[in-house]
Amino acid sequence: MLQANVGSSIAADAREAGKEAATAATVKGAPLAFVYSSCDYDQSKLLEGAAEILPDAALVGCTSYTGVLTPSGFMTGPKGYVAVMAFRDDDVTLGIAGEAKKGDARETGRRLARAAMTAAKKDVPPAYFYMVAAPGEEESYLKGVEDVIGRVPFFGGSAADNSVEGKWKLLFGKDAECKAFSEGLILVFFYTKKAVGTCYTGEYAETRTAGIITKVEGKRRLVEIDGEPALKKYASWRGLDPEKLKGLNLLGETICHPLGVKDRLGDLVAIRHPMVGNEDYSMNIGSDIAQGTAVVLMEGNAESLIASTGAALRKVDERLGSKPGAYLLVHCGGRRGGIGGRMDEAYREIKRAAGDVPFIGVFTFGEYGYEDWGANTCGGLMLSFAGFEK
């Protein structure tokens, strides 16, 4: 039977915060604890504090944008914040591996997938897996993992900071070694016959406005839509001045009006977040894009972003099909920004859906998942919620 507890702290001292959160989360003999924290902490000291309380647990997680979610509420503080969820299920074998990027991202993914299997003492793919990576090359890390295990259901999200300045960290503590790194990958492989339920969604509404990507530079620079400069095209769709969308002005303006790309069957609209408007009227996008594919203008508002949290968790329960023992909630940091000062409303939506089931929530700069057994996908401005069978 799954045992999970959640604790949190807003203590200013990183080590004490780690100890306080881990103490509240304690599950005797737990082999795994998810840890999500403020980028303002000394992450190594935070992990050392948590490891002192949870000596048997591998500590896995990342920094989170402006706060964390727990059963007690949306937790944030002027000097820092951290949430910990300890996880133990004797019907689950775990394979856990993490390290800073070495070589290219795809090779790092391959290497860590093999390491996770070795850690679990298995030579077959897991039932499902959790992934956390640095923003920027998530799709390449995933390809490396799938080179080794094939297409296996997954969920997770990318590390975040509070200002999109690259201050994010991946958090990994295992076998008395605590590490925090800015570029890299962490994997948790779950070997079990027990169910997991997931929901991967943007919960935006499609508009009738769409165009074809006609020029891309690299994997994430959108240069042209329908043969026109991408920023100007987007601005025309919205009736905005493209000059006012340059730089990071674009990031905030597109939270409720992002772009969407459909999978081959239309089961999933993966959200693509335009983040930076460049001087040449191209746009930097938060996830990979491909020339010759269609992008759809999506729309939402603060109310829909709030309501989507409870709706997504109810879908998790439907898909799980059995009693949940814990939830892991990966929520885009951009959506968190769009909700603004109304996070308590989003928390209440989640709490109503979760009831007394423990949960932990992180605010990320990239979210991962799949819908209806389609391909594993990385996106932005999305929710990746998972529920574990009790």
C-alpha cells in the first residue's frame, strides 16, 4: 500500500527549511522524496537538511516558480519556500538516476535511462516514469530515454526560477551525496503492476485563427508564419502593435493567448509559449517547433486557468480507476503568473478535487506528458498531473 506524506517550510535558512519540510513529510523507510524549492536557497544545504531526516530516500526535484502547492495551501515566502513529499510503496520498485549534462542531451538521456534500469536491477522498461530536466533541450533528453526503453508513459516538468534568468536548479540527493545543477536530467522509473492516472492538458480553447509555420531557425526560433514575420503575424491576429511585443513583453502577453500544435489525431493540443519577441520580428518559443506544421491561436483567461486545475485532477481520478494514494501536480509557472494573486482560488479547486489525498505541486518552465496513449510530448503553459494508486 502506498504511503505518502507532505511537508513544507518557509524558513530563511536553507538547511533548516529542508529539515522542517522533511520532518513533516516523514514516512519511515521511504526510498523516494520529491523536493521542490525556491531558487533563493542554497540547494545543497537544503538537500543536506532533508537527507538528515530522510536518510533512506533519494531526493528528486527542482526549483519552482514563486511557490509550491501542498495540502495546506499555496506556500511562498520572502526568504524561500520548500515542499517535500515522501513516497513509499512496497509494491513498487524504483530506479532513480540523475546527473548534470555530459555531452549532448540525447546521449545524457540514454546514459541515465540505462543507469535507472541498473539502479532498479531490471533489464526491461518501467511501467511509467517521471522526468525533470533543465529548460531548453527537454525533447532531446526524452529522445535519449526512449532510445533505451521505447515509448513508456511519463509525466514531469522542467526546473524554474522566479525571473526567467537561468537561476533554476535540478535537485538530486542519493546515497549521502546531495547535488544541485543547472543543466541535466533526473529520472525515476516505476516498476509495478499498480495503476497511474495522468492528465496532460493546456485547457485552452481553440480559436478559428491558424497559420502554417513556414520558417524556423534551430528548434525554437519561429521566424515566419504563412510567409510573414512571425511576431507581426501574431500581433495581427491579436490586433496588437508588434513593437510592443518585443523582448520579454511577449511572454506575459501570450500566457492567455498562446499557440497550439495538434498531434496527428487531434487528441492533444500541445501548447507552444511565445516567450521573446526579437528585433527581426521572429519569436523564441518555449518548446520545439517544426517547419510545415500548423499553429492555432489559443485563448483563455484567469478564470479558466484556475478552473482547469480541479478539472485536470478529476480527469486523473477517472483515468486511475482506483483509489488514489498521492498526487504529483506539475503546473506551468507561466499559468501561475496568469493566475496572479488568485492562487488561493486555484488551491481550493485542487483541494476540493483531492480531498484528503496528499499532493505536492511544482511550478515549472516546461511540462511533459501524453494523452490517449499518443506520443510522449513536451510543452509549455500546460498541466501534467499524475495520481498513484493507493
